[in-house]
Amino acid sequence: MPRVFSNLARFAPRGHGYPPGKRKEDVVPETLSDTEIARALGGLTGWRGDAGHLSRTVRVPEQAHGALIGRVQRDAAELSDHAQFERRRGELTFTVTTGFPGRVTEPDLWLASRIEAVLAELT
């Protein structure tokens, strides 16, 4: 049965999202299909991606880069996920990848959703 990602916020609750009794380190997330990725990205402003990663470039003042990166790194660590950052004058690009090369998984979507929430708070 296909998963539906129409409300990504529900996939990003703090401290939840892994099966009861399981630690996030013990769970190997499922790879999402191209259709699931496309559906999920429809609910995230400005994100693009494919089966290998998700990314978004935002225009933010350079003095805000540090605070934004710090928040995203904490959220990524909580989800056992990874976010890379590329800084350019007045822009910051986020690239989200799970620890599994060439795969996009639900935690990637959770992190992208959290990044959206952080952007809303800090910009």
C-alpha cells in the first residue's frame, strides 16, 4: 500500500517516528519510490530531489547562516539523518541525505519538513 505524504509535519514529531521499542540506530528506513518522493515534494515549498537526495536553496542573510545551520544539524542528528550546506552570498543550499547513498527515505522527508519549520521561525 503506498504511503501518503500530504501532511509532512505529522512525519516529523520530536522523539517519535520509529517503531515502539526500537532505537533509531536499529532501524533501516525504507527507500521511497520516485512517485512517493514526488508526492512528498509537492508539500514542501522550494524543495527538489530524486532518488538520491533532496535539496533546497533559500535566500537568507549571511549573518543568519550559523543559527540556521546549527538548528538543522541538531534536528538531523536527532533523526540519524544528514544535511549538507553550501553557503553563497545571501543564499544557503540544504542537501538532505540519509546515511544510505543513493536513497531517499522517510527521515529525509522529516528533516526537510523540520528545515521548513526552522526557516519559518528564523526568517
